[in-house]
Amino acid sequence: MTAPSTVYRRSDNVVSRRILDEVVLVPIYQELADDQAIFTLNEIGARIWDLVDGRRTVEEIRRTLLEEYDVGPERLDADLSRVFAQLLEIGALGEGDGDAPSIPG
């Protein structure tokens, strides 16, 4: 899992829109016609996205989710690791506070 003290921020290179319980992410450096560049986060992924603000640590996000959802710590840790890894892979997240520069595209 990502280090508990890690702080993530959203990249300026990704546009997000909430549609019901999901969030759609579109990296703006991809061609608009590239349907492989559109990513959908389910309810828990969308909540993680909501909590990533450049100030909260991974541990703070974890504690919030444990309070809000009926999920065991081991399952949540696995989900958090997977979601953070995927968001980092597509360039949707960077490390640091909200004043940090955006991830190059």
C-alpha cells in the first residue's frame, strides 16, 4: 500500500465530472477521439477522488472511508492501493500539496 503519510493532489491535466455515484476522468492531453483516455471511477473510487485534496494524507482518507463504509481494513487497504496505483498510472494524481505544479502530460 502507499505510505500512510503520502499526500496526493489531483493533476491539472485531468478533467473530472460526477455522474450519479460515479466520476468520469478525462486526461486533457489525450486526443478527444481516444476512448481509451476516458476513465470511470465507481462509488468508492469516486469517494477517494473526492477526498484527494492535496492536504489529506492517505491515512486520513483511509480513516474517513472506514467510518463511511462497511468494509474491513484489509479490503479497504487493497482497494486504496489499487485505486491510487491506477490514478497515478493515468497521470490523474501527483504527490504534494495543492500548490505543487501539475504533472507534465
